[in-house]
Amino acid sequence: MREKKMVKAPEHAALACAIIEDGGRVLFLKRMEGERELLELPCVLVEKGRNPVAELKEWIILKAGIDAQVQEPRMEGRFNAGSRKKKKWVPALGFRVSAKNMSAKVSPEFAGVKWISLEEAKKERLGRKAEWIRALEQHRQKAH
């Protein structure tokens, strides 16, 4: 009889997101969930011990088709890397990203792109990895 080995899930240290701006608008990726369109920031869950800047740069090239320069963090929030029942909060870091060519060639898992302001995006249906930007504003309002 074979023994079952428990495979431990990778431990995530942070959610690294690209804030790619052009004329006050930010690049969001469109993902279809049934009939619904959800907006996602270009993001990657970074495992402990890995470099978030390198991981994000590689993800942007592979998934969005943009040769990007990841720069300094521009915003910070919290992201639930666990489930809705078993929450595991990790930092969500929004890095400022620049690119010579802003036209995206997205991978097949995405339905396209949408360039809108962060304020407009907060009114849209956001994917799980972009929900933290909505919460960011709520924390600011509570602080005042």
C-alpha cells in the first residue's frame, strides 16, 4: 500500500500588481466569468523568498505581452491569499510600471484590456486580485 504524502501549498509573501498608467488611465485585463466581465490588474502571488519585482516583470511579459520596467511601489493594501473561510492576509503592493510600448498582447485566459482610471475601476466588477484597490479607499475614509 502506498503512503499518501501531504504536499504543502506554497506560502505566499505578497501580491505584486502592476500599475501601468498612460494619460491618467490604468491598464486592466478583462477576464470573462460566464457572462460577466471582471477587471484584473496584472498581478502575481509571490512566494516567500522570491523577488516581487522580478516575478511581476516576468508575469507582465508572459501574460500581457508588455516589455515593462517595474519601478517603485506606488500603493499598498491587503489581499486575502487564503479562501473566503480561511483568510490569510498578505500585503498587496501596486508597483509603478513603465513601458516604451503600451499596447498589450494578452494571453488567451484574458478577453482583452481596458484602460480606465482607478476611480472608475472601483465602480466596475473587479476580479479577486483587484478587490484590494476598492478596500484601499475605504481604509483612507475611515482614517479621516
